[in-house]
Amino acid sequence: MGDRGEFFSSGPRRLYGFLHEPRATEAPLAIAPAVVVFVHPFMEERQDAHPFLRSLAGQVSARGLWAMRFDLHGCGDSEGEWEDSTVASWLEDIRAACDFARAQSGAERVILCGLRFGASLAALADVGPARVPLALIQPVVKGVAYSMDMLRAYLAAEMVLTKKAGVTRDALVERLRLGQTVNVFGYHLTAAQFDGIRVVDLTPALTAYPARSLVVDVVKTPTARASNELTALVAAMGSGATLARAVEPQPLHVEGKVHLTRAEQVELALLGWLETLDQP
């Protein structure tokens, strides 16, 4: 059948997914058959990370596994408006994507892989009777900090356009409380989304995680300091968690000096971890 894009249902929502069939052009991974479902980051980060995630899915399929990329409700080619989505509906979308991936691939085993807040959602999603292996690339550990980053992005854009800050973060929060939205890179952030993001805290949620997991700390230089937040997260997750370090000269989720289409250190970390999933 070959690689293909298809629409599938998540409750009343129609989502767009893209399946990469196993090609096994290189040595196949021992865990086949399995399907890796990728969860994208948010807003402008999704656009900038798209080539990298497409390449990463291709590398997975080249090693004999199925891979699936999909757009959450209100994002990309999926139907619906961004402002009609919530954290709860996005978690439902991930479950639906995993069910669709199982049905299309015939593989019962699912591995979830996400980037940034997509990794956070992947970590929190309930996608089956048992918790599934997780690969979290630069996950957002604390939603409170991430939500404040969104508001800072609005203020920074306002400064560029008007040369002054017309409002404060507190004023933006009040705007949300009054039922208005805050435009962040063209996405209308709602109070429901803001509140749903703020309560995300991966460390207590993933303490003693029962399945194998990988957390990738992406740094710019080999001498960069390790993330204390990610180190603490992996320690809380327990002995089945692995912390990997990937050196990439520019971020995976923002526009850089060059057009980033691959992140080889991240690929090596993910593929190496996948190879060890069934090892004691």
C-alpha cells in the first residue's frame, strides 16, 4: 500500500494522519512489529519541527517499524478550529491516533514519541490497557512555565509591532478570565487551554512509570549544562527511564539559521533506545 495520508475519527472530530510503512532498508530493529506514533509540538513550534519529525518517522520506518504522524484537532490538516480544542480533547486525539495506528498496521505494540508539549501530552495520554513506552524529546515538564512563555511571546510581538508594552501578563490573564482570547503567533489561546496547560506537571504524573521510557535533553554544545528539570524527571520515573543527551546546533522547534531537516543525534538516541526495549 505504501506510505499514505488518511483521515480518521476522534469522537466527532476528523483528524489527518500519515502512515509510514516499514521499509527495512537498514538492519531492522528487534522489537518489530510495532508502531511509533509521533505527537507534534504546538503553534509555530509545530511548523518549524515538521521537517525534523517527518525525517525521524522516516528513519523509524527504515528500521522496520511502522510510524505514524498526525495532526491534533485544530492543527495542520486536521479539521476544526484551534480555539475549540482543549488539553482533554487533545489527549482523546492521541488515544484515537493510537487505535487507528494499531488497526492500520496490524501491530499491537505502540510506542509514543513527542516533542516539547507534544511530548507532555504523549506522557499523559491513556492509550490502552497498560502504559506504553515513551520517548520524550525536550518535554515541557511544568505547564505553568510554558503557559507564561506563551504570554511572554504575545508581549514580545507587541513590543516589536508597537515599540511598547501595552499590557502586562496579569492583564492578559484577566483577559482570558473574561472569556477573551490571547493571540499567540496567530493562535487564539483560550482560558480553557491556558488552564489545562497550567496544571500539567510531568514529575508527579510519571513517578515510578511502569514502562520503559526515554527522555532526550537537546543541547547546543557538548559542554552545555544538563537540564536539572529533566534529570529530576528521569529520576522520578524510575529504573526503566533513560536520559539521553543530544547535541544539536539549533533548536528543533524554532526557526534557525539553516533549514533543519534532520537531527542526527536525536535519531541515534531514539533508534538506539528502541533497539533495547526488549532487553532486560
